[in-house]
Amino acid sequence: MKTAFYERENMALTALLELEFKADSLDDAKKVMTRVLDETRAFDGCVGIEILVDQKNEARWVVVEKWQSQEHDTAYRKFRAGEGAITDLGPLLAGAPKLTHYSAL
């Protein structure tokens, strides 16, 4: 049986990570995120990253991550949940991050 095109394995995916920082922590957030995103860009399977900043609220960011496959993204999330945990980010956030995954049609 054929699998629908949007259910294929090893398909590239885009992850959107929505972050809102405390207004008084933006300078520290930029430093932390520069380091974190350098590590992310070097992670196996990362195709690219773009950071979007809300024009009306510079404390709201969307990190657009492009991954070669679901497997690469899963390995990255496992890394961040373990040895690559970002312990200095939490205190800078105004709320919980939101992560959403998308595949191209």
C-alpha cells in the first residue's frame, strides 16, 4: 500500500520554536541564543535556521529550524533534553516555549 506523500519517512521537516523573553532579559537572551543556535547549526541534519522577531514586540521570537528528516530532528530534541540541555535559557523566558513541526506538501 502506498503511503500518503505527507507521511513519508525521511522527509525534510521544519520546526517552529516560539519564544517570548522577559523584556529586561533581551541582551542576555541574544547571547544565549547565539551560542545555542551555533550549536544547533552544527548538529547533524540541520539544514538551516532563521530567527524571526515580532515587529511589535522584540521579546517574541520564532526560530525556524529546517531538518533533513524527522530522525535528525528527534536526535536533536533528545540531545537538548539530555547532555545539550540549555539550563541558562529558562530564567530568561516570560513563558513556556511552543514547538510545532511542519512538513512541506
